[in-house]
Amino acid sequence: MKATPLIQASGLHTHYGASHILRGVDFTVDQGQTIGLMGRNGMGKTTLLKSLMGIVKPSGGGVLIKGRPMTGASTFEIAREGIAYVPEGRGIFGNLSVKENLVMSARAGCKGQRDWTYDRVLETFPRLAERLNHGGQQLSGGEQQMLTIGRALMTNPDVLILDEATEGLAPLIAREIWRICGLIRESGISSVIVDKNWKHVTQITDRNVILVKGEVAFEGSSDELLSKPELLEQYLGV
């Protein structure tokens, strides 16, 4: 018997005013699965994530979190179900230190798990361990990204949603973020990763979804996607 999906969106429609952004999107995150969400700018990726998280209210369709109807629920209610969101732009607390950013978010997961402790996060992000007393606003962009991922892990989530994982980061720092994404996968946490670098995304994902103008244009494994270079060029080529 198949386990209940952690997130299941069916026929999702989302509007911004008169603009119809998502057009009947189906999107599922199963336990232990790493999913790449791809598409050019303006195709609805961030809107889908915000619709799943309750930041934007869908205008049609439904969202189930672990089998429970959560369409239109508040963001904090969805977060309590073990869904952690790392937004584009990071959203750290710049007036708090690195240590304070991490400690304030620490809590057990939905099943009481405390796999990701303060010490484990610092072990995973050694750069943060060197900057514990720095304010969030004093960190580089890459360090802020590490902090916001570390802060999300401190909630011991079942699903980690990462929007624009490496956007604007130096190649060396981007490689470090990809290494961490691999560690998260190995730890058993499901994740949804949005990033423009499909070569890196497909190295760590089980399944990939490409959005085109608010609709799913492709869904399949990394092997399936990589075997169709014409799709990569059509939907992701610059």
C-alpha cells in the first residue's frame, strides 16, 4: 500500500488580480523524495510554492498536506505540519545574530524527531560556526543562504522547499549549497528544489517538474529528462 503523499496539489489555479498564473497544476511530494521544480522566469514556480505554503490563496483546486485538506490554511498551520520553506531572498532576521537565528527556530519535528540539532547544523555549515556572533546583515549572500537553510533544518521538517537555491551565488558557494542539498536528501527529508542550473538539479532529484505558463509541461525522472535534450532546450534553454 502506497504511503500518503506529504504534499498533494490537484488542479491548482492561482490568480494575482486579473492575471491567471497557475492553470490546473497537479503536484505531489512523496516521502523521501527530492523533486526539481524548473521553468524559465515567470512560469509560475514561486507562485506554486507560495500556493502550497498558504502565502497566496489558490482560486481553484485543492492542497492536501499528509492527506489533510489544507487549501487556504494559514502559513503557520502548514509549517506546523512539517513543511519548511526557504524563500527566494532568504528572509533571515538581519538584526539577530547567526546563533539567535538558529536557536529561535529550534523545535522537534511532527513525529518528535530532533535529528537536526544546533550542533549538527553547525557541523554541516562550518562557515556559520565561524560567524555565530555576526548579525544576519553582516553575512555574505552565500552565508545568508546557508543560515536560512540551517534555520529551516532546525525545525526538523518532513519537507524542505528551497526556492532559487543558488541564485546569485559565487560558483564555490553554489557547490557548497549543492553538497548540502545532497546531505538533506541522504537524511531522508523530502525536498523541492527550484534552481536554474538543471545540470546540478538533475544530479540529486528523483523526479522533475517543468512549468510553462502555469501548466505542467513535463514530469518525470532525471534520466527521462536528460534523455530528451530537445525538451531541455525548448523549456529551459536561454
